[in-house]
Amino acid sequence: MTSRAAIALVYTGLLLMGLLFISPIAFMLAGSFKPDARVLMEAGEWRAFWPAEMSLQNYRDVFTRVDFARFLWNSLLINGAIVGLGLLVNALAGYAFARLAWRGRDLMLSLVLAVMIIPIEAIAVPLFYLVSLFGWRDTYLVQILPFIANAFSIYLFYTYFIGMPRELEEAARIDGAGVLRTFFSVILPNAKAVFASVAILTFLTQWGAFLWPLMVTSSESVRPLPLAIATFHSLPPLQWGDIFAFGMMMVLPVLLIFLVFQPWFVRGVAATGIKG
Amino acid sequence: MAGVEYRHVDKTYPDGTRALSNLCLSVGDGELMVLVGPSGGGKSTALRLLAGLDPISGGEIWIGDECVNALSPQRRDIAMVFQNYALYPHMTVRRNLEFPLRMMRLGRSATAARVNDTAALLGLTPLLERRPRELSGGQRQRVAMGRAMVRQPRVFLMDEPLSNLDAALRTQIRAEIAGLQRRLAITTVYVTHDQVEAMTLGDRIAVLNAGRLQQVGPPQVLYDRPANTFVAEFLGNPGMNILAAGLSRDRRSLQLRSSGWEIPLAELPQRCRELAQHLAGPFLVGLRPEAFSPRLGTTTEMIVETVESLGHERLVTVRPAADTKGGGQTSLVARLRGGQAEGAGQKIELGLDGEQLRFFDEQGDLMG
Ligand SMILES: Nc1ncnc2c1ncn2[C@@H]1O[C@H](COP(=O)(O)OP(=O)(O)OP(=O)(O)O)[C@@H](O)[C@H]1O
Ligand SMILES: [Mg+2]
């Protein structure tokens, strides 16, 4: 076999894999534009992926049947706060682990690493009692606060800062900047890549959060999209087209976030001004 | 402006590495002191302690009339040029130069004036709006110098600032640094492992090895009268030849052991004769490569091992013809000029200039 044929084979394989993974989303996208009756009717054929008659009716229905805007706002607020505050807190923590000398640092770092493997499901019940005790149930706060400090994010920041040339910070210290000033004026602008990665990862993992919001919220006014789509699903009449439209609108912010932060991956890496 | 003083400074790193032991060194106001020594000698450590980047384990460091042990780097009023320049990659040259002034909260117009002056002085004016990655190595080096100078600090610290440049540029910028330092008269501590840089640049040189100060003094003094065999071998390119030596049984001639060289004391200068009279056991003799010459006093036959021609002179490695074993220990390097170039394996006659003989005791310390 020539190497050309081999390459063609590999690409065909990859293409098929890609199609396999993208097909549910394509199905959802196509279905969200179809009248409800056709969604199931065409499910078994190629037209499943092709809306013959385009219509935005399903999207309109979502807005009239439930207060979609409200849920979207809740999700954006909660996730925005988790990502924003998380970047600040975890970056500072990672920096403290990487660069500041303080008593008990190494012990704390191993603790953070150990905590990384504990999933939310394992601590959900005791955490539930704790927040109930504080009277925080059914608030935004209870959906934000437990997820700001994040062991994995701290670890990502830590490894990035450890690898940054020390001289940059030392130069800033000598030039008269204090620790925080050094962090914000010199470290942060040169660590955009890790900030972008952490932002995307946090957003991706938190956007679909289901168990915890289900446990701690009861009113629609603070509930996020994943709970809303579950309720929507069981809201008669069962309309697959509407559910797909709902799903599409839920996925869209994730794509947007990715597009916004993605260029920073590349730029951050290319921008080291240190010679060597 | 102020002098710098290390008083019995010790440094042990957290992992137990002892990087400096009892360093006592004072740098005069406006002086350019070069710290030189082999890798791992403790030069950077000495500089970092002075900058306040690492905590000191023992002793005191003074800048002017102030003990700075407890001061953080930003309160020491020093500036530093790093080996890799450590320019802020996300800032333009102008912003880089402004940064220390902004930290001082200098007014806007004063900041601009100082940045422009410094840029003009270093020829950076056309580059002010560029970022570090858009500059050549030499230009980056200049920006790093500028960022240090713009502050008008009490002390300049430089850690191998030229080691990332090519040879021609290094010579040029070395001269510029010397000129600037003299003009600004700012106390400077300059670290290098390059002994040529040390010799040409320093008002005084301090040689550090394994965390200990070996000798400090003006370059010529260190070259002519090295305090011990370490300094003797380290300074000069190549360094001094150190040979085991003793007196002949009748105490009338100097024998260079394992080289078969025997020089009648009568041929040596007065100073050497007097010194030799007091010597009992074995000792060491040091000879600079330029101390050798064909046809000079009592000559000895040598076999040429290698010849490195530098154009105007040749570095000739020789071993005594009498010693058939060969081997590194008994080889000498001689710096020869003029005449015919030697070939490897050829036999030549070499004599030596007694004026240039240095005597060291068995511990390697200079005698006389
Ligand atoms: N952060 C550190 N932790 C532990 N040991 C260190 C640290 N920094 C330096 N050392 C050790 O201290 C000794 C002196 O190092 P230093 O960097 O001062 O040497 P140097 O003279 O500057 O060498 P070079 O010419 O290679 O730069 C070396 O043995 C080195 O391994
Ligand atoms: Mg060093």
C-alpha cells in the first residue's frame, strides 16, 4: 500500500468518527427547525439531518411555553460568577502555592491535590446540610459559592506559574512592585493561555450542573437551564421539536465561550519575551 | 548613591546547599566591582542576596549607611539587569522603561522626560513603541540596561548581562557599559564567569569559588600576584601553569618536579633566591604562559604536544622531553610569538623568565 493510500484511509476513518460524534447534534439542530410531527417520522432516514421546511416556530414555542429568558439569565449569572470569581481566587491560590513561601504550603498543596479527586456527588449530602443550616437554600449564592474555589483550577494555575520564568517577577519586585501589583501587572498579562483554559473548563463542567441545583433549589426564579429542560421535557404536550430548540439554545453559549477564549490559547504561548 | 558592604554573609539554601560562606566584601561608592568565578561559585547568590530576592542566612548586608537585611527588594533602591533581560513581554519598550518610574509614583511629565533621556542615551528612541520580541538580542540588552538606569538607583546589579550576545557585540557593549558606569558613577556589582570581561571591566575583581571569597583587588594585582593557585589558574587565558617544585639536594638550584627542569638559583632574581632559602619541603611554582621563551637563561628540551595559533601568537602545549610518560599533569602551556610555528612532536628548547616565577605553599597559598 502506498503511503498516499494509507493517509486516505486514515482520513476516511477520522471523518467517519467525526460524523458519528457530530450526528446527535446535527439531528437536534435539524429537528429544532422542523414541525413537531416530522421529527419522529423522519428519525430513521437521512432526512433526520435535513429540515425540508425551515421554521422558527419551535423556538417561539419555547419562549411562550416557559420563561426561557429567566432560566438563561439564571444560568449565565451563576456560571459567570463561578468562572469570574473562580479565575480570581484560584489564580491567586495557584500563585501563592507556586511562588510565595509560607508555613504549611507543601502540606496544603498535597491536600489540594487530594481534594481534586473528590466528586461533588460524594460531598453533596453533607454540603446540603451545611447550606441548609446557613439558610441559603433556593438562592443564587448556594449555587455559586461551593464552586468558586476549585482544586483542579488551582492545580492548573499552579503548574503554569511554576513554569514561568522567575526573573520576570523578580524584575518587577526590584522595579518596586509589591506582590499583588506584580501579579496583576506582570503575571496575569503573560498567563492568558492558562486563564483561558481554566475559564473554558470551568464553564464546560458547570454549565450542565444538575444534581446540586436540584437538591438546593425549588423555585423557578433561581433555577438554571439543565433543571428547566428536564421540567420542560415532562411538560405536556410532549413536543420533540420544542425540546430540540431548547437544547440548541442551551448549547449555544458553550460554543460562544469557546470561540471567545480559543485564540488566547495560541497567543498566550507565543508571547514569551524572555530570551533563551 | 552609596557603597555596598557584605559583612560575614552566609547563605544556605533550604535544601542544605551552602552557597556562600562568610563573605566579607565592600564595594566603594561609584565603584564597579566584578564578581567572577566558576559555575556554582556563588556569584548569583551574592547578587540575589544584595537584591533581596533570597533571604540571607547569616551576617549583614549594608547599602550606604543602612543595613538592608530586613528590607524587601522594592525598598532597597537598586536596579538589576538579568542574564535573560526579563523584559516585560506584554509591554512596549516605552512601557518597560516607564514601569519602575510608575512604581515610584513619579509624575507624568517627569516620567516622560526621564524615559526620553534614557532612550536617547542608549539609542533606543526609534524602538520605543516596539515590543521586546520585535527586538534583536543587543537591543533587548540595551532596553534592560535602560530599565535599570532610568530609576537612577543607588546600586546597579548585573548578572552576566552579556552572555547571550555574540562575541563582537559583547565587546562593544562591554565598552559601553564601562563608559556609562563611569559617567553615571553608580555603584555597580557585576557578575560574570568570563575572566576577560572581569579583567577589562572591573575597578576591582572579587574571585569566588565554592562560596568563598578567594581574593579581591584591582585586575592587574590579581593577575600578577594571585593569592592562591585557584586564582592563578582561573585568571588569564589560559591560566597560570602550576608545577610541583623543590630545591635540589645542594640547595643551589630549583627543580620543577616531573618536568626535569632544573634552574640554578643564581639565574633567578634576588627575591626568588631569598624565598628559596627559607623553603624546607616541597612547594608549588606558578608560571604564566608568557613567562616562557626559547633562548632565555637555562633552557630545557620540550616536546610539542599541540599548537593553537591565534594569529599574532601561539599557545603551545609542551611536555618535558625527559618525561617520556607524557600525560596532562606535567604539560605546560607557553605563549610564544614570532619565529617559526612549531609542529606537534617537534622538540624545542624553552627557557623561562625568573621575574615571573610565583611560589605557593603546599596548600596553594602565595608565598613571598
Ligand atoms: N534556589 C536554590 N536552591 C538550592 N541551591 C541553589 C539555589 N540556587 C543556587 N543554588 C546552589 O548554590 C550554589 C551557588 O549557585 P550560584 O547560582 O550562586 O552560582 P554562580 O556562581 O552564579 O554560578 P553560574 O556561573 O553557573 O551562574 C550552587 O551550588 C547552586 O547549585
Ligand atoms: Mg549565576
